[in-house]
Amino acid sequence: MTELDETGAAAGAPRGGPRPRRIRGGRGVPLPLLVPALLGLAFLIVPLVALLVRAPWRSLPELLTSAEVWQALQLSLVCATAATAVSLVIGVPLAWLLARVEFRGRGLVRALVTLPLVLPPVVGGVALLMALGRNGIVGKSLDDWFGITLPFTTAGVVIAEAFVAMPFLVISVEGTLRAADPRFEEAAATLGASRFTAFRRVTLPLIAPGVAAGAVLAWARALGEFGATITFAGNFPGRTQTMPLAVYLALQSDPEAAIALSLVLLTVSVAVLAGLRDRWMTAG
């Protein structure tokens, strides 16, 4: 192998083919591509910079420790964590079913599972009301037989957040399962392990990073949920008013408090991206 071949192989280029050329700086970048690219970058960054510039930094500690803000913050953290736990309990088995079991209509099931990703959150809230409301197809039975009412309660917040957040977990775990080698499970089965034991003792440890990444994404999505929550659970301080709802309400009467809460949500989002950087941003 020549020195050129060794260099190309180290860079991952096909042996014998041309090495990919990477454009450095602005040299050689076509102006019709550079200008809209910079506009797109500014479009995404300037609003975030404006939020930081207009933040009431001096009064920020006082705003974040006020009773109303702390109430919304605490409720958001508790509900987002509970929604993530619900998503893990039912979402991981669902992801395993989609990744490992062949059945008729699997593509349709996968489409329905991912539908909340593209469904307007308000529509999701209305759908939850039609299903779990007092006159819903399931909620009526819950109310009549067990006296359980879910809409406009803290439990309703958890359900609304889990509804919109669980698809992120399912997609992440299913992708990890498809990348995992199923021969490990088959080897465990040949040693006498049941399918559930193989999943619990072999598969689950293998896909743990994917489960963790999906759980973080689901938690962040649940923390920022607005539309389905306000439609299905309402906006009652101390009971259903999460941080996004508090931001919306504070914007009408106390813009500084709205900015303070927005900064908290922004910090969480940045922390999530930083935590997942090694998994996705540097992939390949």
C-alpha cells in the first residue's frame, strides 16, 4: 500500500477513489448558498440571543424563588419525571415489539405510534378529552365504575405529557434495538433463558444508552409541553399550571417573570443537547 493509500484509508475514503474535499471557511462557497445559510442561522439564533439580552439578570434570583414561579417549576419537574416513567414502562416494551416481532400491520402501528410527533398538541389534547374525559369512550367508564376523573387534574398533566413525549422514547429505543445484534438473545435462548429473561438480562443492558437517550428526550419534551396540557388538564395554579403555562400567563401581566421561566426552559434544552452531543451530533 502506498503512502497515498494509507492516508486515504485512515481518512475513511474509498481506496483508489478521490478523497472527499472539505470546504474550509468561506472560500469557494457559492453566494446563493452562503446568504440563505447565514439568514437561517440568524433566524434561529437571534431570538435566543434576544432572550438573554432582555433577561432581568439582577432580579432573576428573586423571580425564580417567588411562590408562583417555584410552584410551577416544582410541578413541571414532578410531572415531567412521572410522564417519563410512564413512557419507560410502556414505551420500551412497545419499541421492542416494533423492532423484534414481525406481524401484519406493523408499519401502520409504527405510524400511529409516531403520530403525536406531527400532530398539533392541541389536537392531541382534544383527542385525550374524547378518550379520557368524563364523557369519553374510556373516561366515562373510569368515572362511573371507579370514580376516577383525569381531566383538569395533576394526573391529567402527566397523561398529556406522556402522550406527546413517549414517541421520542419509542423511536430512540427501537432504533437502538434494530442496531443491536439479535444473536445475543438467540444465544441466551439456547442456554434455556425465556424470551423475557433474555430481554431483561441481555438485551436491556445492551440498549441501555439508547433507553437513557430516549428518556432524556422524552423528559425534555414533557417539560416543555403546552398545547395538550392546557387543553386536557387546564391551567390551575398549583395543580396543573406547569412552566410553559406559567410563561404564557406571566407574559400578559409580568413579562420579567415570563423571561425568567423561559430562561429555565432554555437552560434545560441546552443541557439536553449537551448530554446527547456525543450520541448524535458527532455521529459519523
